[in-house]
Amino acid sequence: IDSDFYDEYKNNYSASVSEVRCTTDLKIATVYVLPLNEIDPQELTNFLGKNKNSIRHALGKELSLKYLPDLRFKEDTLFEQIEKTDRILRAL
């Protein structure tokens, strides 16, 4: 979705969704996000968590699902894991 969500200080949060994992019953969706600007990833996930109802509402307008899952936001650490693995392999 391309919507504007701001915090109480009118800060705009831009994020990229890298992956979404749903439970088998589709009741919970874990959304893995990466900040697109110099935002602390924990601050981003906290902000998204506080605004998940507004985000679900925006998603409901775009998707044709009978029920929308509850959203859980987590930082995507894949790139950090890749860099760590790369450093270990180079050290060998």
C-alpha cells in the first residue's frame, strides 16, 4: 500500500516489506520490514504496530479477502545474516 502514516511529531515512516508469513488459518500475518531511510528498525516496527489498525483498513480497501489477518511487524534481518555469514566464510 502507498499511504501516508505519520507519528505525533509528523515524522513520515518509509518502509519496504520484504516478506509476509501467514499462519495456516490466515488469522495472523507476520510482516518483515526494512526501513528505507535512517530510522531505527525497532522504532519503525513499534510505529507500525501502533498503527496496525489503520494499515489493515488501508489493506482492506486494496484486497478482496473475507477476513484480514492480524498484523505483526518484525525487522527483516536477512541482510545482516548474509553479511555475518559472508564475514565468517571470508575468515576461513
